[in-house]
Amino acid sequence: MALLKEDGSLDVERMNSLPLEEWMDVMGDLTQEQVEEYLSKLPINESNEPVRAIEVDYTLEEELKRGNMVDIEDFLNNQRIKYGLK
């Protein structure tokens, strides 16, 4: 039995306040979609799942060319030169 709010969404705060055995029973009854909703509502430091890798289609060089990233070594060297620290 999932603990739901009036709007039909999961009551995550109430679920998290349950004793461990009751929480495990509730979690066992959730659908896959409800589990994903539960995990999406947890603060990032409270997730019990491992970190998931996200595959991307680009390289750092492409992002540097687009101006979306900064090469930190170049930036620091320029700052050292600018402020006479090199």
C-alpha cells in the first residue's frame, strides 16, 4: 500500500518517517514508476542508490570551442600573469 497525498503523488515525508520494517513493506509494494518518483524527490545526499553514469556525445575539446567550458590551467596561468604572480 503506497502512501499517497490527496493529489495522488507519493507522501515521501510520511514514508521516510516510518519505522524501517514498515518502510520496507511500503517500498516493496511500490510500482517501478512510484519508486522512480520516490527517488526523484529525495535530497541528493539521501539516495540509497549508487551514482549512475550519464553518457554524453561530445568531448571536452568541443565544449571548449563552443565556449561552454574553461580550460582551468589556461585560466589560472592567465590570472597569474595578469596579477604578476608568474
